[in-house]
Amino acid sequence: MVKNKLDHLAIIMDGNGRWAKQRGLKRTEGHKAGAENVKEIIQLMEKYQIKYLSLYAFSSENWRRSPAEINALMRLLKEFLDGYEVELMKNDIKLLAIGRFEKIPPFARQRLLEVIKSTKNNSKGVLTLCFSYGGREEIVDAAKKVAADVMAGNLNIDSLDESNFTNYLYAPEVPEVDLMIRTSGELRISNFLLWQLAYSEFYVTDKLWPDFDELELNKALNSFYGRERRFGKEQA
Ligand code: FPP
């Protein structure tokens, strides 16, 4: 029995490095395969009526990786946008990105902003790339915007609540996450969408991200559909 509706799916795409190592390839080859898989999963949004898909593509902590790996991921972002913009238009998907963009090198940042602009009127689905993103940074940035509004006299501090605080997050139009999938078996949240995951269901699979396919997505969705979501209420 389907008990739940899934509007927003979020994924921590982990395991590219291990996928490459298992094949004797460089880590960057794993990321390349991971980016190819991103395209496969986006294609399934319409079929499974997933309106919002959020992908953790580069965390605020990933800046600590080697310059070579960081460069490869930045190039991959640009290549993904270059090669996939047409598909986003064809599938009527709007691209959003959340994170601290100022750290992304201009060649990739520029493309990101261009594709956000060119897809902004698409309406069937919303793909949010979490890139140079950290959940704590997002909450700190929101708190700064709240403080600025209070100081400017635009907001009465007593009227601040959970509902209007969300307007200060990076992408207020994106609803809370219904299901969060993490690949490659780690049982961690890794600073992902901390505010938006408050009442999400979690699903962890041992599959490495480049191997996460439609069959695996089905397993995760079936697990989600059968769960009882209580949002703090007592059991029915
Ligand atoms: C985690 O695997 C994955 C990342 C840090 C990057 C995720 C990036 C992609 C899937 C490709 C880029 C996507 C786009 C859309 C540009 P890991 O490297 O931590 O793997 P490991 O834990 O096995 O080492």
C-alpha cells in the first residue's frame, strides 16, 4: 500500500572513489561515472513523479580535497552543464543551485548561473545541485539575512518562526525533503540540508553511486511508500 507521497527526493551521492578503486581507475574517473549516473537518475524524475530532486555534488568540506580532485570536479560541473542543458530544456526541468558560489572558479560558476537563467521558466521538475554547499553554512547565512532584515526594520524579531525562517534559506521555493538516500553505506548526514531533513525518511544502500540505477531507486521508493510518517505524532 502506498502510504506516502514523494515530492522531494534528496541524494548523497557517495562512493565514486571506491567505485574507481575497485576497477583500478583514478578517483576522477569515478566522479565522471558518477556524473553520467546523475543524468540517468534525472531522466527518471517524471516517471516516478518526483517534482524536486536535490543532489549533493560538492560539500563545503570537499574543498579540503587535493587541488587535482577539486579541479576535476569543477571541470565536471562545467561539462555536465554544457552537455546537459538541452536535456533540461527538453524535460522541462528547472536548475537551481545552492551553496557558496563565490568559491567556485569563474569558468564553472558562470555556466552554472547561465543554465539557472536559461531554465528558470521550466516547470515540470526542479533539480537542485548542492554545490560548495554546507547545511550549517546555509543556516548561518540565513541567520545573517534575518539580522540584516531586523536591523533594517523589515522584520519584527518576535514574528520570526520556523515557517518564515525558511524564507531566508538558499532556495525557499524547494519544500522539505520527503526521502533522503545515501549510497555506499555510510550512516552519516555529512552536513547535508540540515534544516530541510528534519522530518525526512532516510534510506541507505551499500551500492556505490555510479551503480545506483532504476532498480535501486525502486527499492528505496518502495521502502519509503510503505513507511508510517508520524511527524512527532503518536502511532495510529
Ligand atoms: C562522493 O564520493 C562524491 C563526491 C564528493 C562528488 C559527487 C560528484 C558527482 C556524482 C559528480 C559530479 C556531478 C555533477 C552533477 C557535476 P567520494 O569521492 O567521497 O567516494 P569515496 O567515499 O568512495 O571515496
